[in-house]
Amino acid sequence: MLLTYVRRELRGRLRQTVIVAVGLALAIALVLVVNAASAGVRNAQDDVLESVYGVGTDITVTQAAEPGAGGGRGQFSFGAEDGTTSDDGSTTVATDQLSIARGTMAMSSDVASTISAADGVSDVTATLMLTDQTFSGELPDPGSAPTGPPAGGGGGGGGGFGGGNFDVNSFSVEGITPGATALGPLAGATVADGRGFTTADAGADVALISQSHADSADLSVGSTITLTGTAVTVVGILASDDSATTLSDVYLPIDVAQALSGLTDQVTTVYVQGTSADTVDTAAAAITAALPDATVTTQSDLASGVTGSLSSASSLVQNLGRWLSIAVLAAAFGLAVLFTISGVTRRTRDFGTLKALGWSNGRIVRQVGTESLVQGLIGGVAGLVIGLGGILALNAAGISLSGTTGGAAAATAAAGGGAEGPGAGAFGGTMPGRVGQAASSTVETVLHAPIDVAFIATGVGIALIGGLLAGVIGGWRAARLRPAAALRSLD
Amino acid sequence: MYTLTDVSKTYRNGKKEVTALSHVSLTIPDGQMVAIQGPTGGGKSTLLQMLGALDRPTSGSVLLGAEDLAEVSSRRLTELRAREISIVFQGFNLIPTLTAQQNVETALVPLGVKARERAERAAAALDSVGLAERSGHLPAELSGGQQQRVAIARALVRQPKVLLADEPTGNLDEATRDEIVALLEQLWREQGLTLIVVTHDSWVARRAQRQLRIARGTVTDSGVQTPAA
């Protein structure tokens, strides 16, 4: 009888049923779309952050630098013994130096074990970020006058002056712990050719190179790279798992990188994974307490530094979307409650009659509540259909978002807190690769709003809550009616 | 049997107090057909509400058998309305979205009767008032007389001890009125129930064994007499 009466009532006042269901449906659809868009923007932010941070990293620890003390000034020093001087007084020079990357500061590798011992930390890996700079060419006799325009050299940063002719090349080199692939810079990379590092590669003169560096420097597996006079064999070529991950040009076992750069037992960045998402803040606080001079950066710190259309989309979804959803939801709930109360008022005589027939208050509350619940369910299902359609349309639109992890905060977090300085090399050459991008990294990503079972459950849950709320209020009013009202209305 | 002793009912209308019943005492034995007459606002419907366990008196007692309706719990009043007392209303009071059959079934719902038995009993009740073929119709698709027959079927389907009728023919034409009154009389005789009819219509009142007149909250009893043929 209950369901028969519910079905008959809802069909009997079809217009009201449709209005309430449509109101709830629109609200739920909006909540679904905003939730999905919000998750999509979060995912896009994660992509951008991973380009700086690496997949799976919750915290990075770098050494805060004092102004002017940053490493990696692209400066070459030549001693009297460097190069060979010809009869015309010009000097032919070839030099290769591996130094700490621009904007980073070295710290003792002991910090890794200190961090490992901190509360909430599950995994740690340390890296040493370096820049290899080569200079080769002919320097004119310092006593001769400049003649003619400079003759540019080839390679990555050719330049010349005063009749000189030289090449300047630089690329990024990162020392990593062999075998550590789940956390750190290689977490977002796969081996495209050759092999990756294993723990057996510790101390070996082997290297992994990025696909882009392999292409530009014409290298392949088995090629050798000379770093500060040491020949290193390329054993693998790496590719990014996604467009967001930026790889360094060359990876070396960390002990080899430390030895070649003369930075024994030094690291620049420690990547930290928390035991769970909930413990990240605890872990960050513990690390800060243990290493008061270090810069401890969490994902949320970096997220606040993301700019560009991604940032705009994020604030649009987080602010406007959320409040709009709440407003529409409140309006839909209000509508459902008002229509239910109005329906109860119109049916005073019916409820009075049913009470005169011996229907208990509980039975009448159940009747009104079930009617509202079914109405909410209809709205919920319709809202799901509209919402899922909206999400599919959003994804089909292929909205492109760009996120820039720029400014001092992100650059500091990413590269180790180095002081800003003229890091482009003494001769004005550019710094390619990850080092050059550390100061400002822009990543393009397409918004993909995921469809999550939790969102669907949330939508249906909200619809049922809306129906239940209206039913409880309406039922309460109906239960308060005195049975005599049915007769009194006839007096 | 109803036994009313010194029953008064007052309503508060703003600052004003209105006395609907004043010190009413009367007895209505089981199986009697009683007509209650009186001017509008005289207290007829209030008396019917007391008898129908729809309201409680301000003072005095309303005994139905041994139970004082003024004292029992609201839950017990609901049970009495579900099992012992049925009411037929002037405006029929059918649920507009339910069919005749479903309207009759609503009276069996509080008794916890299973769906199949409910349907069978409702169909039989509709048959007894001559509306078997109209069971699937909505109230709006029935005439006034047919609607009142459905209301009577609803009242009688659970075989109550008492049937209260509040102006049951007030909205009907003369021919239909005669039909409905004849039906009520027939059911009263067949089922041996107590039938209390509130009416403005003297012709209807004369059909009863006993006539009560109520004006300004006070009841005058004509005593038991032979009903008009």
C-alpha cells in the first residue's frame, strides 16, 4: 500500500514532482561536474608538481642558501698552464668542469639518514644536481687589438670575441642512488633503450641519458661521454612517462658524480616519501626540527606557487564552483522542503482522514518521507545522467591548461634554494635542461575530469539526503495535524 | 456502549473561550441507531469527534465500553479508531489519487492485513455497496453518491462496532440521499453496529430509533421511538 500510494501521489501531482526532481537533478549534476573538474585540476596540478618534484615525492629537502652563495656560476677559470699558446700569441684552450647546479647548495649526505629517522617518513633518496660545462676554442693574444666581428662556434653555446673562436657547451648532470627508482627524479621515467641502474652500478663509470640529450648530442647506448676527463659509458636511454616529467640530461651513480665534481659526501636535494598522505605535515615538521637550516617543501607548498591558467582554473573550481554548488544545492533542498510542506498543507484533509481511519503518526511520516525519498531518488538519477554527460562533455572539449612552477618559491623548492645570480655562464651561454628550467617550469596539460564511483555515490547520497530532509520536515508537519481537522474543515 | 458523563469541551479562539459542549451526559447502547440534529455551530461535530476518539473533552468522561476516551493514551485512541470506530464524512474524504478499491484498502492498512486479503475484503465491501465494477475508478470519475458508497465501504470493511456518519447525505440529491440512507439502515440491521448520524435533514433523522438535539452545547434527548418507515 505504501508504495502504491507513493506512486499514485507522485503521478497525481506530476508537475510538483518534476519541478523538485529537476531542481535536485541540476544541483547534483553541478556538484558532480564541479567535483570531477576539481579532481581533474588537482591531477593536472600533480602533473605539474611531478615535473619539479618527481612522482611519489611528498617532501623535498634542500639547503637554504645565503644570498650570493649559490652554486653553479657559469664561470671558467684558466690557469697559465691551461692550453697551448701558438706563435701569434693566441691560446687554444679546452676545459671541462662539473660543478654544482645553478641555484643549488650542497649539504652533507648525512642529512639523508637524519631525515630517514624522522617521524612519518617512509622512504628517502638523495641526489646531487650538477652542471657540466665545456669550453673549447682559441683565445686571442691578450695584447692584440680586437679585429672584426666574432666568429661563432658550433655546439650548445657558441660565441667569440676579439678574434677568438670557441665553443661553450653545458648540460645537466644528476647523481642518483642506483636502484632507487620508486622515489626521486627517475620515478616518472622509463628506460626506452638499454637498461637502468642497479645497485651493482655504484662506483661504476656508467650513465643514463635522456632521450632529448641522446638526440641532440647524437648519443646511443654504448656511447661514451667524457666528464672532467673521465669516460663514462651510456648504458640506458630514458623517456618521460608523461609530458610533465622533465629529465636531467645525464644521470650518474651518485658516488661517481660526487667524485667527478669533487663534492665528496655532498648532496643537493633529498626526496622524501611520507608513510601516508596524512603524515606529510608531521614528517615535514619533524624534518624541520631536525634540520633547522634546511628548506623543507611539501606538495602543498609548491601547489600554492603554481601560476598560469591551471591556477585560474583551480581557483575558479575551488571558489566559484564550490560556492555555486552549495548555493544551488541549498536552493534545491529548499525547493524540495517547501514543495513538500505545501503538499502536506494541501493534503490536510487526506491526512486527517487517514488518522481518523487509525493511521498512526509513524505511518504517515513514513508515507510522506517515502514520497520525498523517491522524489529525491528520481532527481538523483536524473542528476547523475546530466552530471556524467557534463563530465564527458568537459573531457571532450579538451581544455588545455598550463601551469608554471615559477618564482622564487618553486625554483627554490625545486632546485635547492640557491641564490639568484647570473647563472647563464660567463660568456652568456644558455643553460639547457632541467637546471635552466628550475627557475620557471611551464607544463601544458589537458584537463581530464575523472568519473569516480565516490562522486556518483556522493551525488546519489545528496539526492537521498535532500529527499529525506524534505520528507522528515513534511512528515513532521503531517504528524502534527490533529485527526479532528478532517471533520472540523467541514463545520 | 457509550456513556458520556458531564462532558464539556471548550476551544480558545484568541482571547475568547468558546464552549462547544456543556455538561453533556448521555448513554448510547450497542446496536442503537441515533440521529443528532441541531443548528450549525451547535456542537454536533464536536460531539461526534468525542464519540469518534478524534478529540478529548476538556472535562468529563467518554466511556466506550469500559475505556474512558478522555484518559487513554493517544496510541490507544489510534487503535480504537482503527478497530472499533468508523466514520463516514459529509465530503466523502476519499484520497483523490487512489482508486475506489485502494481507498477502501486504506482502512485495513493500520490493522496489518496482508495485501491479498486486503484486496479481497475491499472488493467484497465494494460489492456490498453495489460498486464492484467501479473498483478501479478514481474518486473524480465517480458521482457523489458513488463516492459516498465507497466511503461507506471503507468504513465497514473492517467491521467496526460503531459507525459515525457526519452529514452523510449533505452533499447528495434527494434520490441519492434515499439510496444512501437505505444502505446505511440495511448495513446497520445486518451487522448490528451502533450507528450515529449527524444530520440537518429531519427526514433522515426520523429514520433513527432515537433523536438527540444539540444546541449551544446542550443535548436534548427525544428518547427511543419507532423509526419512520
